[in-house]
Amino acid sequence: MTTLVPMSQAAFVEFQRSAIEGYASQNVASGRWPPESALELSRAEFQRLLPEGQATKNAYLFEIFDSETNSAVGSLWLAVQNATGTPRGYVYNVEVSEKHRGRGHAKRAFEALEPFCRKLGVTTIGLHVFAFNTPARKLYETLGYEVTSINMQKSLGDDGGV
């Protein structure tokens, strides 16, 4: 059985390191950020979103726990936002460790997240997924997530011309 448990301090330290590196590399892979400044940009984004670390208001950090192996297999970060007057959930990060992928942990973690969100009065859950992450996109679609906007860009290359 896969459940969500509050993240320990030790797990948070590893989560933060891994998530910052992962977000930087995904932004580089997508063409949004240059490699030389990606880590700095990622650190700044995490500082903006989690200024008080685990104690940041309306931030919920979980370990994805597998009771069959009695171990944490990943992490999930939810923020509850209320800018519109209606509480909305936003998943900033979900990750299942590589050796535990493909076993349904992410799907069950999202299923466990829904009743937690309902108790907080959350009516929708949003997230961002990079276009190249086909497995994640397919998972979210099977869970009922729908595309709400699409960002596009065109690389102009470096041909030296004007």
C-alpha cells in the first residue's frame, strides 16, 4: 500500500537537494534555461516558494511511503493557494525514486492526495509537466487532469544573421 506521510527533516534536506537539481536539469532539457545558470535559477525559485522550508505556510511536504517495503519511495510537494478566494491545490513536485518507478506509487500518491485536499477545502489540484515528460503526462491524464494552457517557444538558433 502506498501512502503519504509528513516529510521528516532528514528527508526534506535530501528532497530539497534532489528537487533543485532536477528542476534545473528539466528546465535546461526543455530549452527554458541556459545550463550555466540553471542551478542558481532553481535555487532562487525554491527559496521564493519555500522561504521557511518545511514551515512555509500552506506548503505540505510528504514522503511517498510503501508499506510493503516499509520505506519511502519518493516525495510529493503540495501548496494550497487562495488567491482567488477559493482554495486550490498545486503540486510543485512529485518524484518516485528510479528503482521504485513503474509500480504505481505515483498514481496511488495522487489518489491519496485527493481526500487530504478535500479536508482542506481544496476544489481543484493543478500541476505543471514538461512537454518531454511523456510518462508523467500520461499518468496525469489517466488520473483526470486536463490541459489548461500550453506554453510554446521557437528556438532561433545561432546563425549570426539578423
